[in-house]
Amino acid sequence: MLFPPTTPSMTLSGPFGARRAVDLRGVAGDRLSRMPWCHRVLLENVLRQDDPDVRSSGVEALLAWPETGRSEAEIPFTPLRILMHDTTCGPALTDIAAMRDALAEAGGDPTRLNPAVPVVTSTDHSVAVDVSGTPDALALNMAREMARNGERYRFMKWAADAVRGFRVFPPGTGIMHTINLERLASVVATVVQDGEAWSVPDTLVGTDSHTPMVNGIGVLGWGVGGIEAEGVMFGVPVSLRVPDVVGVRLTGALPDGVLATDLALVVTERLRRLGLSGEFVEFCGPGISTLTAGQRAVVANMAPEYGATTGCFPIDEQTLAYLRATGRSPTQLALVQAHSLAQGLWYDPAEEPRFSSITEVDLSALRPSVAGPRRPQDRLDTAAVPAALGEAAPGTGTLPAQPVALAAITSCTNTTDLGLLVSAGLVARKARQLGLRPAPWVKTSLTPGSPATARRLERAGLLADLEALGFAIAGHGCATCIGNSGPLLPVMAEAVERDGAKPVAVLSGNRNFPGRVHAQIDSALLASPPLVIAYALAGHAGLDVARDPLGRRPDGQMIHLSDLWPRAAEIEAAIIAATDPADVAVSYAEAEASGPWSALQAPATARFPWDPASTYLRRPPFVSFGTPELPPSTLAAHPLLVLGDDITTDHISPAGAIPAGSDAAAWLIENGEDPRDLNVYASRRGNWEVMLRGLFTNRSVMNHLAPGAPAGHTVFAPTGEVLPTWRSATRYAEAGLPVVLLAGERYGTGSSRDWAAKGAHLLGVRAVLASSFERIHRSNLIGMGVLPVRMPEGWRSTDLGVRPGDTIEIDFDPAALSPRAILKVRLRRASSGVEEGLATALLDTARDVSLIRAGGIIPMILHRALEADASAAAPEIPRADKHRVER
């Protein structure tokens, strides 16, 4: 973003030199103290917009918001940077490569297509826990990862060289949100324009719904879909209504024995009960000062689980303490403090901002808990776990009922906070001293977000204890949390296949939808890292882990969790022992100097040379200039699928291992792949042929149009044939028959997976009618030109009794579309009879409307690029280095 001459500014000075900054206090006056902290950051951003009308209306809307705590006004947001991971950046890069081809084929210059906003991508979503429990697990899993994904990683290296403003963190450098906290986030950045230095709040969007983790240190960011991120890359601001802000007032302090995970699960439970759907959440109150930045980050990370767009913590002394502990310079710390105080962004407990609503959490009343077994918002006291798991199959052989198959300390959520890791290490140390070991059927693993973890744990003397219990570091990536848990141990796999055992996973992750963690596991408990170890020791989940015995000493004495659990003073001492500010820079430098990554050979061309034999990268058919075929007045379409509530992006677009008997596997095998190692869907997202065949094949998806059909199948209405969904969609397209999709509440919950929307586009879906949508998926659908529609009042997808041959009619004029337009919808029965209702087009802003009219973000970018290229006087599409950002 540039700084217009009319930007109201002030001058800061200190050890960092002289900086100009936007004068928030001068603009807002006394009203600033009534604004939520996140609105102040948005106000600063709006004040730097170059369109005076947009700037004026945005400032007015934000300053007026505290009067009512509500607004329908639209504001732009231009983040300072974009954060991606390999499985969202892969499809985005595939789109960029294909857009360069389309631009060149239309007579344009492909080298002009570069991001307007700097992009950083991590390589964390593909590593699988093939090997675990031994000190060499990390090296072995890294070798497997490079062998499996070498072609895709060469593609990323091509982009890093050919596409300006694009940076890659190679495999082994950690999880994106941990990298963001430890390496990328500046809290306050320095932007140099025309030789003059400005300080601005560090802001970002990320292509993962857990991007708000960085808000734990006071950096405003949130997750967007990969498709929306592509728009931001090429100069299209994020357009949003002035967000409602729900306040969470924290009082008291966490009691001894209660950890950040327990707080995060309580917040998730409470806020989901409020029915949040895309609001901002901001934490306030005297309890804030008792939480470290690491603890705050755990809570902020769970924002998508509690239904929020983002969860915000303000800047204060805890922010500075974290920056200091992770090696930021004293000069940077001085800039953060001076800028935040001057702009009113430093937390002042005496201020009382206006919130849309407020809820209180007494930290002192919390106790250890878990969540599950199928949703992260279903928090459980430990005593309630057996009943929640339900009746289990009887134990088989040496395995108990409800055996723990996976015990994984995993995910950025709970491995970025050093306090949680050392707590797990202290439990491991005491268990080791008492002669306890995990049950032999439990697959144990530790996959932390930071490559500095080993140094920290070793310095605290805890790494050897974790390794002795099977929790050796197996990778630096999402791993089990994203479903890349690798195979179960043979004894467990045999019990599942032969005896029908019902295994349980226990993980320190953020999601536990059935089949997400492992295809054979429907029940999963989210727990803090030390509780993960406790369940591994017990070997079964059907117990009160806080009170029942976990095992016996060699002398027969029963051991309980209270015998292992560390006191707060022990945890604090271990944190101090583990911390060295130099660790971050040294560890990341070693990880980034990866020999296998350096050895990868990448093409040195402006356009990517597609390999027609590739099973990883194929030019996608939806990247084109093509104008959308919008109906003039009425869309009459066949329902392709009729789905129920809580259809997640995991259900729509899979991420786990590609099953050997699937249509996706058949395509891969036909094209020369080894049927014994087909990799995971996440690694194949650059291949639309594979992804198309994987859509809706999750075995827990019920298609009410064909309730007895196998997963991933539907009825082709003209003939009554039951076909794979993608084949049926192809037949509809060949017949020139439009299709729509019907769903229930919370459609698209889960990861911000752009393929869930790209898949709908490839299936020919023109509109999705649902009772409610998760925010990011709704945005992704719009970005692909697919209309999201909220069902008429009283309609429920599963209660309508839709049958093959019934059609859905939607009356709308594309030229007259407007945000939240009311549309007349009819369900026309094949057996005669019509039901009518009034639905809502879930287009929140004028930008949403323009995207639907354009056919999506990709045609819009291509047309803009060609127009700029065709004009001799037109400037180049904005480049990421147009102004320099210093960190």
C-alpha cells in the first residue's frame, strides 16, 4: 500500500531513528478510546487508502461504529503481506503459471504478472508420520517427504525465482503459524517510500484459517481462502463490512495445573454457543496481563473453531517479552513500544472499548479438560470422556476397548507455546523415572512447529525423556493434525481390519472431525501435550485420565496423573532453562540450508514448462478469460448432491492418504504411479484430475439424493444411474444441464481449502444453497464464480425430500444483483407440485457482486493484466517491491 500525500501523519523518534506514522489520535480524538483495538488497526489501514472517497467513507464508518456496535458499511483492507502454506500456495502457483500462459497466448507479457503484495509460503502440510518413536524419525520422514514431493517442490523453487515478491521456506523449517510468530512478524513494520521511512502496524492475511495465531503478539491477521488471496496478490483489497467485535473479558489467573489448551477449549465452547459466524473476537480485562504471548497465541489460533474471523490480543509488555525471547533486536522492541503508544495501540486497562457483545471468562475457575470426540467445540471434563465416547466394541486380545491408536503432540496450536512443550517434557521425565511406558499399540509422535524445539528441550534436559517415551521429533510440520498421521502400528491396524476395533486418537491439535486425523479413526480427543502423554501411558481412552490409574510401577504401585503433573513453578523454571534468544535465528538458518532442497533443480523460464505426463501438476481448465454464462433471469438446475449439516472442507475436498481403490487412485495408477505409494491428496492439489475425483468421497458424507449409494456417488437424474459424483457432473455438462448443490448448517466449516470451491466450479455447480456457510468457504465460492445462497426460512436440505428429477429454480438478474439480494427460489417436483420461498444471495459487498458477474477472481485478474499490458502508458501491474518493507 502506498502513502497518499493527504495521509494525516506524525513523526516518531528514538533508537530506531525518525519514522513517520499515521496520526490516529489526531483523526479519532476522544473516540479512539471507545474503539476496539482491532478497529484502530483497520482505521490506520483505511487512512492509507489512495482513493479519497473510499478513505473518507471508511473513516466515517469506523469512527461511528462505537455508537451502536453494528455497521453495514463496507471498508477495504490492504494487508502488508500474505502468508501461505505449500498446499494452498501450490494451487495458487498453478493458477499463476496458467495465468501467465493465458496472458501470453492473448498477446500479453507473462513476466508482468507478479504479486502486488509480498508472499511468503511455508512447506509444512505434506510431511507424514511414516516413522515415529525413534530419534531417527525426523531424518527418515524428511527423506520420504522429499522423494514423494520433489516435483511439487521444484515447482515452488521455479516460482521463487520466476515470480517477483515470492519467498519459500523449504521443508523442515516449521509450521507456517510458528514461522510467522518466530520469524516473520514484526508487530510494527518499517515501510520505505520515496526515501522516507514510515512505521505501520504489521498486518497480513493467510491462506489458513489458523492465521489468527499471530494475534497472540498483537499482529492483526486472519485467514482467507486461497482464491481470495490470489486477488490480494494482484492488488485487489480485501473488502469487508466493518466487523462486529465480540469482547471476551478475562479475569483472574489460571490456577496451578491449568494450561493454555484448557483456556482455548473453554473459549471455543463458550463462543460457539453464542453462534458466532465471522465476527472479530477481542480479548480484554485484567486477566490478559497474566497470560504470556505463547498462551495467548494458543487461544487466538482457535478462532475458526469458535466461529470467529479472528481472535485479537492487544500489544503490551508480554508482546515485548516474546519478541525479546525470540531474538528481535532492542531497536525493533523500541519501535514497537513507541509506535503502539503513539497510535493508541498499546493496551490500556483503563479504557473501555465498545463491543457488539461481551462475555466473561474467569481464568481462576478453569480446570484441565479435553474436547471431542468429533468436534473441537465439544469440551469435556476428563470424567465425562467415557460417556462421550459411547459404548465401544469389547477389547480384542491384548487390546482394551476404546484403545488409543495415536497419541500425537502435534500442531502449531499447542507446540508453539514453550510452556506446553516443557509441561509435556516434565510429565515424560517423571513417567520415565517411575518406569512407565506407552502401551505397545499406541503410535506416539512429536511434530513441533519450530525447528528450534530440539535445542530448547535439550537445554532444559527434557528431550531425552520425551524420546524415551516414544515422543521423538518426527517432523516439523502439521503432520497428524492435518491428517498425515501415517500408518497405524501393525497390531492396531490388524485389530481394526480383523476384529472391528474402534480406535481413538488423542492429539494436541485443533480439529477432530471423523476421519480427519486418520481414515480409520472416527473418535479423536483434543488435549494439551502433557495429557496426550497421559493417554498414551494408559493405552485406552475410556477412563477419567485425571483420576484413574495410568499404569503401574515395576513394583506394582499404581501411578496417577497427579504423580506426574508438574507444578507451575517447575514449568516456569524449565521455560527459563530452555530459553535462549539466539535459538530462533540459528535453528532456522540450519533448516533453511537444507541440502536436499538446495539440490533440487528448477526450470529457469518465465513460463512454467508443463509436463503432460505429470501426476502432480497439470494446467487447470478453469484458468481462462472466459466470460461467465449467467442466466438472464432464472437458473433452473438439477441438484447434484443433497447434504446435511456440518459438511466440512475435509468432507468436500480430502487431504489424507489417497485410498488404493478410489477413482483418484485409478487415474494415478493408469498414469504410471505406484499403487503402494500414491501420496496424500494435499500433495496432489496441483492436479485437477485427481482432485476432481476425490470430491465428496469422505465416507462420512451422506448424499440424501442417493442415501444407499457409496460415498462420492449420486444419481444422474435423466437416466436414474448411480454414478461417481464427478462422472454424473460430466454427464450433466455434456447434456447442457446446470446443477446446484443443497446443504444444511455450517457448510464449508474447517480448513480454508480453496479446492472445496474449485471443485464445485469443476463439477459445474452454479449455486450452493445452504442453511448457513462458514465465512472462508463462502468467500472461496464467490471467488470461483459460484453463487452462495442462504436457504429460504423454514427450508432444510434434509427435510425437503428432494428426489432425482426435482429441479431448483432461482430467479435473479445478474445485472441487478446487489449485496444480500433477496431471490425467489422454487423447488419444482418431478412428481408435480412446486414449493416457493425467498432466499438470500450471500454477497456481502459490492466486490462480491462484481466477482460473481466476472465469473470469479481469475478472469478479473486476467482482464486487468491484459488491459495494463495493452496500454503503452499503463504502469506495470503493482509489484511487491514497489515499496520496501523492512523487518
